[in-house]
Amino acid sequence: MFLIASLLLCAAVAAQAEDSQLGVTLDFTYLSKWMVKGSEGYGQQGALLKTIDLDLWGTGFGTAFTHREATASGYVDKERLEPALYYHNGLFSDDPYAIKYKVQWTYKSYPNRARDVGNTQEWMFAVSWPKILPDGLVPKYEAYYEYPAGSNYDNSDFTGWFHIFGLGYDLAVTPVLPEMTEQILHLSVSIAYRDGLGGRAIDHDWSHVTFGLSTGVQITDNLVLVPTLYHQISMDDSVCRNDVTYCKLSAKYKF
């Protein structure tokens, strides 16, 4: 179903974007700990994510496929495949109230267990206002709605919302490599509200605050490394009992 939808989407947008190029990004990401909306997805283990992302000829439409697994044994049943379709664009680009937004649908499949045990679908909506605040501060909001992938599934009580309210700031610093013309340090802070997502054991409450620090290191014209450091202050024991500091390293190669 996902393959057919992706092919139809590719054909439709290609007809409208003959002069643009198909954008392909390969992303290999290591996480020292996989935090799933504030929860420890693989316990004390980290995660590896491999993604291929297709930007469909600059139309704003795209499709992606991610394989996610733990860095150690014990979580084979939580290995996950994530096909996704998305659209991103902006409005009022010349005005102080300019908006950037993204809408995405993701199917979350667990190949090592029965489909009706854990498979879900998720809708995501993200919006930011890059010009509305002074001094380069950028407010952001993300909403997620996740639910079982089919009727009468064992995870029927999993359905719920998840909200993130954030603020980002880009700080120019001295480049880490002499040949780089600029180096941007991205600072972020966000607070999350977990609205029932995950079942009856999860509270409807503010779950955690996350501080982030990241930058991009341009290795070649096509390859960039993005190291990120996070610190999560946990506020709801039903989501996570402890504060967590973890890191992420992504290697992104664009064709």
C-alpha cells in the first residue's frame, strides 16, 4: 500500500516539476539512548536509524523510509520499519508572521512480532514562525496523533496525542574546520504534553522539558555530520522516572 501510494505521488509531482531534480538524502544516525516522546524506548540501550528520504522535485512533497533498531540484543521485538509520506511548505514568506509547516503520515511496523500487537499509524503536524520574534528566536509547535494500524488490534488503548512547544535559536560561532565559511550552533528548548498516548498507564500531563545543542560539520559538498547533545528533565514518572542526558550523531549524504 505504501509503495503504491509513493509511486502515485511521485508520478503526480513529477508531471508538475519537470525542471527540478529529485532530491535524495541518506541518513545514518546513532543515538546513545532512544527517547520515544519522553520514554526510554530501548531501556539503557542506544539506537541506530537508517533512512532514505526522497524530496520530490522541489514540490514540497516527499517520502521516506526508516529502519530503527537497538544497539544491543534484547529488543528484537521492537525493531521497527517506518515508511512515511510528507508535505512541507511556507506561507507569508515576506511578512513578520511568516510560517513554515510540515504534515506527515507514518506507518510503524514491527517485523518480528504479529502485526496486530504493536503496529500503529501516526499523523504529525509541525509549524514554526521564523520571523515573529526578535533576535532570531524561533517558536515552534508539533502535534502527533498515533493510533492502532487496524481494528481490533491488541494495542487498541494506545491511541493519544502528544504536543511539543519549543523555542530555537541559531548562534554563529567560529567554524570548527578552517575551510568552512560559517558555523551555526543551534540551541533549543521544548516542553512536552503527553495526552494519553501509550495506553492507560500514561498520564495526561506535562511529561518533560528537553534542552538541545547541535551543529553541522560540512565534510564534503554532499556529506554533513550533525552532532547533537540533549538533556531531558522528566516531570511525569509514568513517562520517565529519571532525568536523561543523551547524544545523537547523524551522517547525512545528499545526492
